[in-house]
Amino acid sequence: MKIKRLKGAPVTLAILVLALVPGLRCWNPDFPERLERLTYDLRVRAAQSSPAPTANNLAFVAMDDASISDLRHGLLGQPYGLYWPRHVYGRIVEELSAQGAKAIAFDVLFGELRPDHAPVVLADGTGTNTVESDAFFAQQMKSAGNVISAFTAEVTPPDLFATNSLALGDISTEKDADGVLRRIRSFSLKWHPAFKSAMRQWGVNLDQAVIAPDKIVLPLPTGTNFTVTLDRNENFDLNDFVEKIPNGWKRFDRPFERVWDLGIELAAQELKLELNRAEVDLPHGKIILRGTNGVTRVIPVDANGFFYINWQLTVTNPALVRTSVEKLLKQDKRRLRGETNDLSNDFRDRLVIIGSAAQGNDLTDRGATPLENNTLLVSKHWNVANSVITGRFIHRAPLPLEIAIIFLLGTLTALLTWRLRAIAGSAAVLLLLLAYGSAAVWAFTQFHYWLPVIYPLGGAVLLQHGLLLVHRVVFEEQDKRRVKSVFSKLVSPNVVNELLAADVLSFGGTRREVTVFFSDVRGFTTLTDETQERISEFVRSHKVDSATAEKFFEESAHETLETVNLYLAAVAEAVKKNSGTLDKYIGDCVMAFWNAPTTNEKHALAGVEAAIAAQRAVLKLNEQRLAQNPAREMENQARIAAGLPPRPPHIALQLGTGINTGAVTVGLMGSDEHGFNYTVFGREVNLASRLEGVSGSGRIIISDTTYYQLLRHAPVLASACTELLPVTVKGIRHAVRIYEVPWK
């Protein structure tokens, strides 16, 4: 029988957890990922307190509520409603260009031309020359030469604007499932009309197109694929789509153009990045941008081209120059009038983003970000531009590293939980959790490195610790209670603690060298007989009735039992203090042994020292009891006068002790239904019992095997022993050499 279970169960449990958690991470269900994103949000906010290098030439022109109000009240000569005519934006470009802005980016979609807007009177001094509002805007774009127009996959600016723009910038916003904007797509694809035609006519989902260096695979609704081959210049052959080339279409053309995120386009103007030569390696999670001046930027992306926004610059950051549309328009009016003496040039060499800061109308562009629930979403563009300019991106730990962290933390948690006691283990696991959590925050605030938290801490640490702790409570603590129930009265508390701390305790029966101890209380039988005889004589002489006589006998038996228990307790205490295992009481005899269940190299010496301590304890007990006899004599006189039998005087009882050392069978005997007794049996046990029989009174007799152990571990004590004549005892074929141990 095993009192303490083998370690197979907790090891199996730990391995299952270490397999389950990485498996869940690879499957990546939505709920844990949402929790991970929440921890990301907390780290983004914590990073706000850590100053970091920022671009010093970013600017924001806000279309705010004051701008809307001023234009409604005739700032430009006549009132304009919420949807401004295009020449208003032309005026903004005109002024920013005059101030020397390096790039002007619109976070405003112009999806169609507006011929219904009134023409613009040109400021040529005649007051009669006019131009269409859209055309004026396009002219200002062309004149500035640095305007980036807004684009989405659904809304493409008209050719009038697109051709006069420096570039198109994607302003798409794709929030996570919880409505928070954390990521941005690095680029969108502006497909060739042939592919758009295939999308309409064949039901092709261009978002599912697989793009390789030499081909594009389009999945069809029928379950088959349509493959478009690309040449070495990454051009496709229009004949793959139609037999007759539509008028104005080139036969060989590029299948798509990449429209980069607006923030990336802005940064490209600052760093002179050649976006048309970008190395897009989505399978390996990176986009490499190189500039004409040797600058290189590597954007960490996922398989779909998304990367996390480094929300470093808020709208109130001093590094961001900010003004409103109405202020620019007023300055533009003064510039056109020639009032240039005190005009500011706050936007010289700056990357300017024009977007909405209005509230409560159709221009409102606010939403939740990791920083707060109500953020100007236009801020995503200058934060993306800042990341590219400074080269500071959010790097999320790759899946292999996350799996390795899960295994490491899970293994450490399992070891701490199983090796330490419950409270100490929980404290150690808590420290591990806090240490890793702190490291994750530090890595993010200092290096913008996103270490995973939910799976390593929630799964590998808390789940692992919780399950193993439950296992310990349900099984190991139950086993400990069984150990205590069996041994708490047999051995000293320190031995019990040693048993509970042991990794493996096998009690199912084993052969082991032990030292066996038998000690009998001499004179107890004589005391019992004499006491019974005195009571019988008292009953006869005083003609006591049977009921009263029975009461006298019971009282005497009770006192006799108390007496023998005093002596047996003294012997048992000596055994436990010397780390022995108390086997059983056999009448007025005590049986004990050493070197099981815990190992004791000096078990023979411990048994002999226990025997000496027991003899001395009995001697002291005798002295105490004999000193009580005068008081007992006076008590007996009172008892006789009261018609009660006198109590016998205390007499000195003696111990006879036999000790033997040898190999025996040791283990639990019994059953779960009827209880267990941890005991030893075999020839060497019988010999120890026989030596107790020949020890007489007040003597300690040991066998030669015990004596030889004393010679090795306590030579001084061994030299004091006296060798006696060999004895022949029942059950032992040959005479046994014996020694007497002095103890007085």
C-alpha cells in the first residue's frame, strides 16, 4: 500500500495544462485575445508616462466647431453649410503651401465631383474671372505638388483630384471586435479595372486573393480558382480576362497599385522612402521600406498587413503643432490682400494633416482607442507617421516565443506548486506572476515590445497552480491525514513532519535493517495479584455484599491500569524522544523499532539510548511514587475507618529490556476497513523479544549485532558494555552472544 501517491498524477496534470494552453493559443479563440488586447491598452496608457523621441515636424489643422460656425456666418464672403464647397479646401492648401508645408494630407474623403457648387472668383484683381470649385481645388493641389488625398477601398477620389495629388493615402479604419482602434492596415490594393470587372461578373472576392511574385490566385464561388500569371515585371496579360482589349487599356499592365496608409505616405515624404519599391513579406511579418538617402524602415505586420499603432502623440502633445481651419482661411485672405507683414509661417517644413475635431455632426470622427474611449481618430495618422519617422513600432512577441514563455512559466509554476507547501507555493507563484507582469509592462514602456500576458499568466500560471493546488488538497492532503492518523501516536512529531515532507513513502512491505526494542514492566503481575488478594481478604473479613465488592474490585483495576500506564508512557516517551517508531503495547510490554519508516543511520545507538532513557525515567518515577507512601498510609487509615479497603503502597517497578538489530520485513498490516498497524516481523524481531525475556529486572540486554553497531557509532558506550554468557532462546537454533548496557 502507498500512503503517499506517486508523482505521476500531478506530472500528468501539469503536462496536460502545458499542452492545453499552447493548443488554445494556436487556435486563438476570441475571448482570450480580447482580454490580451485589454492588457495591451493598459500598457499603452502606462507608456504615456515614459518620454520617448518624437518627430518634431508634425502638424494638425482641425475642422472644429468654430470653423463650421465661422464658415456658416460668411467667413469667405457668403455662408456655407456643413458640407463645404471644394474651393474651401483649396484655400487651405493655398495657405499651407504659401507657408512652406512639406506635405499636406487630407483625412477627408472626396468621392465625387460637385458641379452644383458655385464657381470661385479668382483673386486676379478683375473680380470677373471664375473657375469651378472642384477645378480650383485641383489647381491648388497641382500648384502645391505635395497634397496626399484620402482613399478607401470603397471610395476613390475622382481622377481630377487623384491626378493632381502627389499620392493617395489610405484612411481606412478597421476596429477590433470590442470597437477599439488598435491596428492599421499598412496598405490597401487599388485593383485594375479588369479585376474589378471580374469581381462584379464572376463574384470574385478580391480580399481573398492570394498574391505571389509570379501569379495571383482568385477564388471563385464555384470552389475553383482562377490564376492570373505575372511576368518578371509583375505585369499581367489582359488576354487572361478578355479576348478583345477594351479601347484605352494596355494589354500588359500592373494588376494593382498599393495605396499606403496616410501616415506612411506622410513619413515617406520626410524620409524620402520609395514606397513603390517596398519589399512586402507578409508571410514573415515584415515590410521593408528604403529611402534614396539610405534610410531603411522595417514595419512589423501580421499576415494581413496590419500593424499596431504606437499611440505616443496625443492632440495636446507640445511636439504637435495645431491650429484650426478658420485661422488658416483668415490668414489666406490677408495674404491675398497683400497684408503679409505679420503673417505666421508655423507650418514651414511640416507634415500637415487636415481632419475633423468637430463634435455632434456628420463631420465627427471620434472613437475608442487604447488611450481613451473618446479620441480624435485623425490622431492615428500622425501617430503612424511618427512611428515610421522615429522607427519606433509596436512589436508583438511571435507565436513560437509565446509558446516558449507558456512552457517556461507553466513548468516553473508546477515545480513551485508541488515542491513547496501550499501557502509558500502560492506566495511563490504570486511573486512569479507579479515579476512577469512587471517585466511585460517594462518591456512595453521601454522598448514597445508586447509580451503576452493572458495565456502565460492566466493559463500557464493561474490555471496550472489552481489545478495542482486542488489536486494537493483533494489527494495529497488526504494522504497526509492518513499518514498522521497512522503515525502521530507512534513516532515523534519531527518524524511525522519528515514523513509528510518525503517525496515517496512506500509502506507496502519491504525488507530493511532495523533495531527492535522490547521493554517489559517487571513486578506488575505480582502487584496486581497482591492487590486483588488484599481486596478479597477485606471483602471476606468485612462481609461486604457482592455489589459493593464488585465496586471495590473495579476501583482497584482502574488504579492498577493507571499505574501501568504511567510506566508504559515513560517508556513510550523515551522511544519518541529518540526518534523511534512505537509499534504496540503488549500487555505491560512496549515494542518499538528504529530505521523505519524514516532512515536513521545510527538506529542501533538510538535504540540503546532510548532504553537507557527509559530505565532512568522509570527510576525517577519510582522515587516519586515511593515518596508518596507516607501520605498513602494516612489515607488508608481514613479509608478503613470509612469501611473502604486500603490502597496498596507504591512499590518500585523495574524494566527489563531486550534489543536486537537485523533485517526484518516492515510495512502496514491490516486493511482500510479494519485499520492498519505499521509493524515489523521476522526472526530478528523474535530474538529481540527473547532477549527481553532473559533481561531480568532493571537491565538492558543487547545482541551482538546491536553491539557491533555501537562499536562503530558510539565506541565509548560500547566499551562500557559487559559481555555475558551466550544464551540459547526459544526459536533460535544457535546460542546468541549478548551484552549488558550500563545505564545508572
